[in-house]
Amino acid sequence: MARKANEKLREVKRYEILKNARQILLKKGFANTTMKDIASAINLSRSGLYLYFSSTEEIMQAIITEREHKRFDVVREDILSNRSFEEVLDKYLSLQKERLLNISKSLLMSGYEYYSENSVEATNFLSKNLDEMRRTILGVLNLGVVQRQIKENQLATIGDHFILTIEGLSVFCYLHQASEKYIDEQLDLLKKLINYK
């Protein structure tokens, strides 16, 4: 019983660390955020923080993994439940639009700073994230093939085009260069890439 209570306390503290670290990363960026900044924000010693995370890189990875990837869990669940292709595609695009409209609250620039480190760890993490993005969009597209809504032609290329367009829109939105109408137009163009039967 005590072990479960300790695990729960540890989980709560970890959540608190990530929540506060996210706010610091939003304000200072990845390159300017230190373990000391994060420890101070939660009234924890640096050695106490190191019991949870070994570096700002590990914290950044945890934030991206836990927050950004979980956003699309509902889409992956809908794919497994064999929901209608159109419904799942619309939900995927709707979630992307929501993310784009709220990009100023995201860690986009901190993420770019982290990835630009050129460390093996950062490169591997970026590769893993791209694989996860591909798995999600290809899961949606393959659902359309299974349900005989779309043709199987060039799914990988179309999936990559989705990723490239959405990531490009992320930068446009971050720089306040994309209106909601513009986002809708771009997402509609992505739908037109799909070869419907």
C-alpha cells in the first residue's frame, strides 16, 4: 500500500515538474532554460529534480511525448474502433487546426531549438516523432483503404505531404502569417490529395 502511495506522489510531482518546465520553456526557450530554473520554479533542490529527470533534454522529450502525442490518441482509438474514414479524417484535421490556432501556447520554437542541437539523442528523438506522425496519418489513410473509401495509391507520399504542410503551417501560425480561413484552405487542399474511389 505504501509503495502505491509513493508511486502516486512521484507521479504527481513529475506532472508538476513538467507543467512548470513547460511554462519556463515557453518564456525562455530551450537554450536558455536550466535545471536550476526548473527546480526553483517548483521549490525543489536541483538534486531533488535529478531524481526525476537527468537533464533539460529529458524534460523536453517528456513534455513533447506526453502532451503533443497524446493529443492524437483519440484518432488512434477511432482507427482501432473502425470508425468511418471521413469522421476520423475530419477529427484528425480538426485536432491539427486546433493545435495550429493555439500555436503561440506551444513549444514549437523550443522544440526547434532542441532539435537543432545536432546531438545524436535529439536527432533520434526527432526521427521517433516523425515516425509517430507518419504512423498516425498513415493509420487514418489506411482506414480509408480498408473501408474502400480511398485508393491505395501513394499513401506514404500523401502522408508525408500532410506532415510537411501541417509543419509548415505551424511556422506560419507561429509568425502570425496564417488566418483561420487560410488554415481551412490548406487543410481542404490536403483532403484533395486523397484519391477517393
